[in-house]
Amino acid sequence: MFEHILVAVDFSPAWARLESQLERLRALGCRRLTLAHVLAEGYTRAPEVGHGPYYEERLDRIAATVREQGLDADTAVGVGNVVTELERIAAERGAGVILAGSHGHRTLRDLFLGSTVLDLARRARRPLLLAPTDGDVELDCAPVCRPLLATDGSRAAAAATAAFLQVLPRCRRGVVVCVGRWDAEPERESERATIEAHLAQLAKQAGEPGFDTVLLGQGKPSVEIGRIAEEKGADLLIIGKRGRNPVTDRLLGSTAEAVCRQARRLTLLVPSHD
């Protein structure tokens, strides 16, 4: 999955912070990056917009720096809808993951409203890796080594679980968090037993180094996931998202969306296989 990653480059002031995260991905098995910039059709605020060679040259300079870090790199410039073009380029180049910068975790507007990131999170057909680029977020530049899986054990979370199992052997011990309602609603106690059985099976699949489990029977899932990620020192948060068709594309999932808004670490959104 991570061997080849497409990086969405927007040349904004936040780009430098996103660029600082690229070398960390080597620990996940990344060997190649495709640096992609998309020109939105009809956008005319800058005279160079629409002139592909201008952006190709800028991307080439970034690619040269990436190659100095020991990663293969190529570039691509698209024109049109950002999400559609990023998906097209990723498919053509064979990238398994799209990496984009996310900004804002304080207000409802910051990360998603009026942003292409929510559109990308909702519509992307392949895993989306979000890196926080807020100036007040302390960036971790160490190799990724502590993945956290947030799951409810459902079929919709199966693809995220598979991604976690793929990453885990390259890392030290991981974390799995499940947040339910059995403490607040005793009639749902059977859900805990189901989750425990799921985690026991997952532990057999994971092998070593394995993972710690955190089961919570109450609380707001997004808040608890963020709290546990902080307490456990997780540097990669993995969560499933809904949507593989025009109807469910718009349903990212309230927990997944809230986790992305609040995340202060790399976050991988994995589409459901359903």
C-alpha cells in the first residue's frame, strides 16, 4: 500500500510542513513518491495558472530534494477537479495512497468547510493519508513506528484493519481502540463480547510485535480516540471511512470526520471494501 504514495502539492505556505513529513514514510515501506499539483479550471488569480511548465519546474525542484533523501520521485500536473485529477494520476501512476496536508483543528471551518480536503476524504477511492500542517502543531519528524487502529469490528472497518496489519510488522507495538456504549446502555453488553472475540482473532493475525487494546464502554468516540492516541504516543492513526458509491460517497462518517478535524498526527482514512 505505502510503497508508492501520491503527494498532493498545493504550494501553499503549509507545504513546507507537509514536505518535512515525507522522509518519515520510508518506515512504512515507501520507496516512491509522485508529486502532483492540480490547476483548477477557470482559476485566473495568478498569471502563471494554466501554464503547466511553470508548475512542472517547481515540482521538479521538489523531486530533486526528495531523491537526495533516497526516494524515487516523479511529477505530474493536472487540470480540472482536484479530487478527480488526483485520483486519475494516482491510478495512472500506480500509487496506493494519496497524501495531503490538513490544517485546522479548532473550529468547524478550519479543516473541512470550504476546503477540498473534505471532498478528497469523502470521494477518494484509495486510502488517504492526512498530515497536520497547522503552525501550532508540533511536528514529529521521526520514522513512523506506533500505529493506532480505531475500529468497531464491523465490515466497514475491515479495510482499515487490513491496513493496520500491513503496517504493524514494520513498527513497534501498536494500539487498537474500540469505543462502544455498553457501560451507558447495559442492554448492549453483548457488543463488548463481540468486540473482544474480534480482537482475539485480530491478535492471532497480527503476531509480533502485537498491539495493546483499549476498550471503552462510553464516551464520544472521536474524543476518546484522540485522547488514547495522545496517551499511547501513537504517530499514525488508522480509521475506516464509509462510501464506495455515489450515495455513500458523501457519508464519510461522523466519527471519522471528527477524528480528522481533531487529529494532531498522521491519519490514514481507509475506504470500506463494501
